[in-house]
Amino acid sequence: MNFDQIIKNIKNKVYHPVYLLTGDEPYFIDFISGTIEKNILTEEEKEFNLSILYGLETDPVTVMNYAKRYPMMSNYQVIIVREAQNLDDIDQMVSYVENPLKSTILVICYKYKSVDKRKKFYKAIDRHGVVFESKPVYESQIPAWITGYLKEKGYPIQPQASALLADYLGNDLSRIVNEFEKLTLNIPARTAITPAHIEKFIGISKDFNTFELQKALAQRDIRKANSIINYLNANQKSNPLILTLANLFSFFSKVFTYHYLKDKSKNNVAAALKINPWFVQEYEMASRKYNTEKLKTVITDIREYDARLKGINRGAITDGELLRELVWKILH
């Protein structure tokens, strides 16, 4: 069952006796278990009917004993097992999963990896309950995820602002959502979020960031590029070089791909490069400034400086000097 359907069912009071929430992305697991914790029981019912267990502090037999109890003055009891990946011999719970108590909602939070699908435990929950695979959102998908998430909350966001957030925060969804709290607390609903809002309430400079460096390089604007790298080098904690290199590699690789697209219409370019149509003109501009031979050199240089950053033939050069050298090579 997918994420949206699970959340919809819970809000519509359609419950299942056992939920297995498993996978690499903790955000969706936390959100589903939190929704179950908040919505099924009233505050009065939680006192006797909500149990939170931890994998390192419990065992399958204890979990089953909790699950076999009947609720007190409530239709349901809720048991949430956090960090269930630390439970020993989880297959011991098969007997309960195959015959669960209808008045118990058992939630197994198995984070940072997936349960082996060959295990009897997995197969039993797949037959008698709900299995949710929490997969990571790839960095290329983050701007669209940000736009969709904020739209549901009643906040449109400009493409530049979602790209800025994605560039700065990466694909750590929990961190992204925490930063959204700062925005939504300070901005009235239905207000379009702009880069200026991002700068004011989250502290990400709208003018000096990797995204703006990418744009300056696309335009071959030497003065602007140097101003940005001065800022990035002065604020390395917030702008680690490894992320800057990853973003530049992605950008120039897509510019290289752009050269070979037969259909260069906006929608086709956006689909082929997996970017927002708003940014197509940036790739078009860069393709005019960098031919394929220069792009091969740029991509090779970025790989070289990534290796040097990681210690290969680095010498005593600082991160700031590495970035300055790389930008000079890209622009000349």
C-alpha cells in the first residue's frame, strides 16, 4: 500500500491490525506512525491504551504479550515498536501476525533498511496487514516533492525557491520539513514563497549559493562567479564543497546531454533532463557558452577536483582554494 492511501485510510478510520513500516527513508515511517499515534485514540484513551516500545529494550515475546491485551475503555489499543530493526529473531512474531487481535493496532517501525522479504514475518504481514516500503526521494525529485508538500499545506512556492531549498538541504526530508516549520510560522497561508522568504526565515542567501554559482557559470559571468565563491568559501559550514561539486557535475552533465537532444522544446527538455521547465532557458544559455568539447573538459575537471577533495593528490590546498581553481578552469 502506498503512503497516500495509508494516510487517507487512517483519517477515514480504516485501520489494519498490523503495519510494517520499513525502508531507508525514515521520514515516511515517522509520519505514518505519528499519524496513527495522534489520530486513533483520544487523549484520555492514550493513558491506558498507547504503548511505545523500542527494539533495543524489548523482544518479540514482550511485543506479542502487549499486543494480546485488550483495550481499556476504548475500541482499540495502539502499540508502536520503534527501532524494530534491533529486535532479535523477529520471526517469532509470525504466530501473532497470522492471528492478530482486531482491537490492537500494532505498528512495526523498521528503519534504515528493509525487512528481508524471504522472512516468514514479512510474508505474514503482507497477507494479514499492511507493508509499506519507505524509499528515499532522489535529489532530482526533491524540488517537485517540496512543491507538492507545500501545496498541500496551502503554500505555493516559486521554482527558484524550491530549487534553492533543494540545493541547500539535499534529500533529508526530515530536515526539509523542520525548515518548512520556520516558513509556515512566519508566512500567511496562500502566500507564494520566494527566495527572499527563504533567506529571511531559513538563512539561505538568495544571491550567494551553489544555485546562483551555477547560473553565473552558465552565463560565464566571471565577476558574479567570483563574488559567489568568496561567499561560499567564507561560509563553508553551510556550503560544503562536496555538495557544490555534486551540483556542478549534475548541471554540466545535463548541459552536455542538452546538446544532443533533437527536440529542444521546453517541455521535452524538461522531461529529458528531469528539471522544472522554468530552468530550461538556463541550460539553453549554457549550451551556447559551452560546446561539447569544453563540457568534456569541465566534467573531467570536476571529477578531478572531487578526487582531490577526497585526498587524492591534494597536497596542502584548502577547500576554498580547490573551488577557486576549479571555477577558474571552468570559465577559461
